[in-house]
Amino acid sequence: MPEIIRLSQKELNQVSVIKQVAEGKLKQIEAAESLNITDRQIRRLLNKYRDEGNKSFASKLRGRPSNHQLDKSFKDKVIKLVKDKYPDFGPTFAAEKLKELDGISISVSTLRRIMVDNDVWREKKHKKPIHRTRRPRRSCYGDMEQFDGSSHDWFEGRYNHGEYTTLLASIDDATSIVNAWFSDYEGTVPVMKFWWGYFEKYGKPHSIYLDRHSTYKINSKNALDNDSIVSEFTRAMKELGVQVINANSPQAKGRIERLFGTLQDRLVKELRLAGINNPNDANKFLQAYLPRFNARFNVEATSSTDTHVMLSKQYDLNSILSVQSVRIVSRDFVVSFKNHWYQLSKDQPTTVYPNNKVIIEERLNGNLLIRLNSKYLDYTKLNIKPRKPKILAPALAPNPAKRSYKPPATHPWRSIRLLPYNISNRPNQTPPSKKIT
């Protein structure tokens, strides 16, 4: 049985050219130009062809194990560490942690192949993509911040019997720099606290890109055609001069959506490795984790300009970043709010009239202030609900009770005499005819 020689396409091309040189159909210089090698190498290949034939072109390493393959003991060590410490890690993240925590340097592609061969990891099947037009990144840092919240089991059941917590995060559209903070829910107060810390650290961005959550946009029918009806967060951003952009779909703010996908994979495992079981410790952990995360994933902006604007003293963040409600002053100068009653003092920095509209400010530190025309009013909280004021009638004496009227005997109505009925007294009417039976 003839020996089977396996050649690659490149080796087959060499065999064809060298065979023509050996038969005198092609010059060595022409063969060198055809194969893009030197004429000296052509002579070497020609000598091998004359000695061994086509077999000389086959690689001697074909069918033999590679000289650069990893030792089996090293592979066993790596796969044991992955199964014990990083069973649900992806190849990229597992390779980073092996180098960081275990001092083992291995390429991602090699680790991926080892994990696939040992059924530790499988590649995800991607859905058929929908064609969308990519929006180019903003050119400057601080031009746009994409913001959202993600409710997830970040502590894998270790916090409050598996209660979900919310991670509030922003990502810069130009540089992908991330800021994050754990909260119990995605409400007005936690969101305002997040942005207060952002403003103090970086300044205010030009715009914020977010979804249509009720915290950011009022979605009732009355608010669709009335631009004056806005959420408290949108009202605060307008006072600060920050543009609020509401996305119509999750894909429109894809960078923040992909960020949460990355954090739900990486941050969950980082918190597990660090032994963190509650949001307070997690927020402390983020202070050291986010700089490393940003150094790993941030990109360079097209422009080096930073468009953040530091807030001047004219902005009172205590007042602007508060939950504000409108109430009416009653006739006895009491303001009711959330089943509590507040009595306005007699001496005030501005004149107060009944039926005045005042603004109740619920500040983030828990304080409650009452404002009228940029002046804050003095008040005391009442322990019980005040009685409604009584309105007295202007009469000096009460009206006597009404009695039924009985006319006297001399009343003209009593002097009328009623005559008996007589048909003859009525000449215009004929007597009724009698029916004859």
C-alpha cells in the first residue's frame, strides 16, 4: 500500500514549482520570484526533492506533539484552581485572577481551550443580531453621561436573606469612565445622592442620558403634552443647567446596558472573593475597585477637553437636590404635609397670607423646610390635628324659631261664603240628557 503524504496548500505550491525547475521548464530565479523566497532556498528545496521526492516538503512536526505545549501537570494545576476558586468565571476574567491572586500567567486563548476541553466553560450562543446604526461617541469627557440602575442579587443571597439591591452607575460616553454606588432602590433620593457626590468630585456634565423610569420622567397622559410637568430629578437638573435626555429603547443607551452585563459577571465575583455581604462594605470596596476597573476598560477620548463645569456658590445643592412639594396655607396659618401639621410662627421674614402657595423641601439629610418667595418660614410641628376655625354669623341675636301662621276669625278669607252647586245658575251650559233604557 503506497504511503499517504499529507501536504498543505503552501507545500503543494512548492512541489509544483520545484518539479518544473527539476524538469528544466522553469529557471531558479523565476521560481524564487514565484514563491517569494531566495534562489539559494530554491536550490536547497531542489536538492531535497531529488533525494526524497514529494515527501521532503511535508513538515516533520506533523502528527507529533508541539514542542511549545504546556506540561500536563501544569494544565492539571490550572484546571484544579479554576474548578475550586473560579468555576463560573469566563476565560478572560479567570486568566486575570490566576495572575493576580495565584501568580500563574497563562494566555486567555490557552485557558479557554483548557476550560472547553474539561467542560468547565462553554461559549455563549449569540442571537441573530438586529441591524442598528451606531451612534458615534461624544468627543469630550463630560459631554454626556449615560446613567441607569440595575436591581440584581449582587451578593448572591448573602445579604438580608437574598434581598436584591440596586447598583446606580454612570459611564462617560467619550471615555467609558465608570462611577457606581450601591443603594436599596432606584428612587429620587438615592439618585440625587449619587449625583451630588458626582458634582462635588467632577463637576456637572453637559447632559445625562437615561431611560424613562418614573424617577426620571413622568409617564402619565397629562404629562405628554405639558412640558411643565416634570419629575423632581428633571426639575433639579434643569435648575443646574444639565440637559436630561430620555432614551426610547435600551439599545439607544447600549454602553450602560453592556456595563451592567460586565459588572454582573465581574463585580459579583469580586465581592465574593473579598467576602463582602452588604451594600455599605461594597461601597467602600468600590472606591478601590473602580480605579482599577477604569484603567482596564476606559478608552481615550477624541478630544482632550474636559467639559465638566465645577459648581459655583450660587447653586445651593441642599435646596436644588431636594424633593419639593406645593402646599396651601390655611386660614389659621397651618400647613399640612404627609399627615402632619405645621404651625407657622407669627414673626416671619416675609408677609404670609392665607391661601399662599408654599414649597415644602424634603432635603436629603432628612430636614424639612417651608419656603415662600425664596424665604424660609419658621414653624413648629403640631402633635395633633388642629380644629377647623368656626365662622360666626354677623347677627347680634339668633333668629327666633318660625311658627305656623293661623289667620284670625276676622280675616277676609273667613268671610267668603260658598254657595251650593246648582246647574241652573250657569246659563251657558245645557243640562245633561238622560239616557233612555
